[in-house]
Amino acid sequence: MDEMKREIGELKDSVARIDASVTRLDSTVNRMAVTVAQLVGGLSDMKDFLAENMATKKDISNLNSRMDGFSGLLLDSRHRWAVHAETLAQHDARLTKIETRDA
């Protein structure tokens, strides 16, 4: 009988340890579930933010087109400035000839 009481006591201790382990496991699982929910919410927020604020291929293409257009204007302006500078130089040379002829 004493042997049986001892075995029952050991079984009760084992069950108590298992209950404590299950309680700790439940607590850990609950914390992990909260963390996963927070991560999912954060990823959803990030996805929405990126969907609203990221440039699309069309946006980038439009920007590239505008930059190409501006570059073309700049090159055209430089070309016109060079032609104008050359015209002024030729005009200055003609004026110098006229002035020396009249003098």
C-alpha cells in the first residue's frame, strides 16, 4: 500500500510538472501570436505605404523623358550660344576692318 501511495505521489508530481510546462508553453505561444500579429500589421502598413508612395515604371519613364528633354534643351542652348559667339566674333572683326578703313 505504501508503494502505491508513493507511485501515486510521483504521478501527481509528474502531472504538476507537466501542467506547469503547459502553462509556460501557453504563455510563450500567446506572446509569439501577439508578435506575429504585430509583424503582420506592420508589413501590411508598409505594403500600403509603398503602394501609395513608390514610383512606378511609368513615373520613372516620365522623369527620364523630362530629363532627356531638358538635356536636349541645354545642348541646344550651348550650340546656339557657340553660334552666337562666333557671329559676334565675325561681326567684331568686320567692325574693326571698317573702323581701320575709315580712320
